[in-house]
Amino acid sequence: MQKQKWNDEKIIHVLKHMPSIKDERSAEFIYRTIQTKKNFERKSRRLMPILATIGTIMLLFIISQSFFDSNSINSFNSEKKSAENSVMMKTESAEEAEKKADQNFDIADQQAEMVTSPTSTAIYKEDVGDLELLTYPIPDVNVQVVVPISILVANPNHLSRFDLYVQNVKKVIGVNKQLSGSLPISPELLSYDFSENNIEVNVKQEFSNFGSHSEDFFNTMVQQQLQTIGAKKMEFYTNGKRGAVLGNREETTIEYKPLENRAYFLLNGESDNQPLYVPWEKPYDSIENAFEAMEDDIETHGLTASIPDTIDIDKVSKDENKGQLIVHLSNESNMQEDQKTLHAIESILLTAKEFKYSSVKFENTKVKEVGGLSLTNELAVPLAANKVDIEQ
């Protein structure tokens, strides 16, 4: 297509032939419109810096807020970590304290158990082993009853029973506040005739410090010494002459007769001492009568009942072939796993030994064990009462 060339005349010609356009708006309206547009453009030019400033301020605010948030987060994390460490330390401290408390409770329980667990003071066959058993007749502090005190000693030099007996006598004097500090017939006054198997008591004058004692008291003390040493008799001399005055009695010779058919009671002393087993000096005609007597005190001699109200013996039967005594308790009995019950059991066992029984079987006890003694089985009678520990 050929391109047209425009000149002024041609442009004027074209414009003249174009339709006429008439603006019906008034000049006043057009003026206001133009003024408004100019004012708007002027305001826009003024607002731009302000908006830019506001935008800058907002941007700075956002950046600073982000910075502060970051610091806050770091601070929070730091505080959180510190709190966690504190909690952890407190937890560890609490656990450590709890652990120590548990250890203290364990120690307290062990100590309590040591204090409260029933403790036997009789000596049984399995306790002896390679040691030798010695029993000394020692009066109580009021010199009213004879208390058998037993010790277990080593004999590496193979001394005779007599020499071993004399050697250890000082070790048992004063071992208990319930006992006298001296013996009426001290082993130091004794000599032994090995050819005749006799003990000789040699005094230099009338033995006035022996005091006034019943025949049973004196006999119990002598017989216990003869039994322990294994002698046949005790002979008394004063300044080399046969016979001795001992308090209110005069003696020449006492033959050994086994101590038997006695009932065991308790000698109670101060609160920090265990009661001592004491055989009553007079024998009983039956073990049933002995058990019945053991339910009451002997107030005149400071002895208390060894069978408490919580133990009621319903009946006693015997197996002579086995040498066994069967003690059946009534339904009213209420045996406890405590020291009082253990004292009752061992008093019954020691009394059974006096009547030549080798074992005791308890029935209807309602408890299985007291102080290491199994009541579900037959119990061997003890060899001796009132064990004390001495330095070897």
C-alpha cells in the first residue's frame, strides 16, 4: 500500500470536513476540574515522602522487632535451659536426698530389727562346735537364788575341765548387773584330786562370809560346780582338818547328785538387761506341775513367771521312746514373735531337759518361728542357760 504524504493544506482540509465537536461543559466547571487535578497531584507529591518515611519506620520496626524477638527467643531459651538445669539439679538433689533417706531408713530398720528381734540366750548343741561349755553358779545381787551362767571357751592347751573352770571364773564375775560380784565358794578355794576325781575346798577359818542360806540354795551351788567339772564329790577342810563351817552350816562331804526336775523362772533386772533363766531350787514331782508353777511369780525370791498369760498349755503328752515331750496349746493361746514368747519357749525347753526329755514338739502355736526356733518342727532342748560372751 502506497504511503500518503501529509502537508499543512491537506491536514487543514481534513479537519474542515470532520464533524464538529461541542463541549457542553461550562468554563467554570472545566476550571474547577483542572484545579482539583492539580491539587491532587500537589498533595500526592507531598504525601510520597511521608509515606516513604512511614514505610521506612515500619520496616525499621519490623526489623527491630525481629531482632528483639530473636534476642527474646535466645533469652527465653537461655532461661529455659537454666530452668531445666535448675530442675535437673533439684531433681538430682531430691533423688540424692531420697537415696540417702532410703539408706537411713534401711539402717534404722536394721537397727530396729536388731533391737526388736527376739534373741536367744540359751546354748544349743550346734552352738558349741570345737569349744567347751562351762556353767558357773552365781548368786543374784540379793543372794537369794543361784543363777547358772554359761560360757563357751576355747581350750588350745587341752587343760583339764577343772583347770579350765578355775582359769575362766574371773571372766564371768560382774558380767551382769543382776548378779553378785562374788561367789560364796570361789573356784580359787578349790583343788582337785585327779586320782579320786574329788574337789577339795580348803578354808583357813570359819567361812562366816558365806551367810545364811537354805539347804537347797547351798546344794544347788555345789552340785552345779561338781556337774560342770565332772567330779564325784566335794570335800571340805579347815586348816588341813576335815570339815568346814560355812555360815550357819557345817559340811564335810557332799556327793554329786544330778540336778533334775526343776522348773525355770525369770530373774528380771534393769531395763537394759535381758531376763535371766533361773531354775527353782526345789524339784517338782511332774512336769505338768512344773509348767503350772511357771505361770506364777515367786515374789519372795524376786522371780517372775516364765509362761505368760498369752500361752495356755492345754495338755502335755510324752513319747518315751523318742524322749520327746508334746506341748499342745489351747485355742485361747496367742503366741507372738517377741522376746517374751521366746523366753517362755526356752523356759519350757530347759524345764523339759530337767525331766530328761531330749526334744519338745509344740502344737497349735499359730506362729511358725520365734527367735530362730522353728515351731513347725521338734526342738532339741538346750545344753545350758544364760549364755554370756567373754574375751577369749
